[in-house]
Amino acid sequence: MSAPDAASRTGGSEAKDASPSSSALPSRWGVGVAAAGCLIAAAVVYVTRPDQTLWWAGAMRVGIVMGALWFALPGRGQSAAWASWDWKAVGFVALCGLLSFRAPQIGVPLLAGWWFWRWLKSVPPTSLTADR
């Protein structure tokens, strides 16, 4: 079959690759603006008309989800924000978060201790001076 016959069978255009390209993904900037707009709208509606729970709560939830999507999308020339996470740490934080709902006296101190331990690892050691 020749190329013109194949083109006429597909409606005059060549078959496109089915893999998603970077242009098929939503713009990270646009998603961030939409998330911020939803959160600002939720705050405005809450302040001006707190009795309209349906609207401000819905806008807040959509803003939070859009913010999470913004965080997950890769930037231009970068991998996604979560691509280099330490998954053991993510699992530990998730476990402590779930444990905090059932037994806060266990989960919260575990989480606080973990954050303190990470902070201690990031602080450079101080050198002791010999001139006393």
C-alpha cells in the first residue's frame, strides 16, 4: 500500500504516536495559578459569606487538589518534585501521620523526634577551638 492510500484511509493525516508528549501535560504555571485562585476565592467567600459553606469548602478542596497536582507536575527541564524523595522517609511520615489519629501520644512524638533527628543530621558539626 502506498503512502497516499494510507493517508486517505486515516482521514488525510498520518497516524500520530499514542505516547503522551510534554505538550499534552497541563501547564505547571497554569495549574499553580488555578490552585491559588481557588484558595483565594475560598478565603474571600468564607470571609464575606461564611454561611455559603458549599461554595467556600468546594473551592478550598479543589484548590488543595490543584496544589497537589502542581507539586507533582514536572517543571521545564526538571523531573517531578517527588522524583528524588526518600521513600522510606515518606513511608515513616505517613505511618506516623496515620498513627497520630489513633494514638497521638505515640505518633506525634515519633514524628517530632524524626524531624529533630533530620535537623541534627543537617547541622554542620562545630569545631572546638584549642585556644582557651
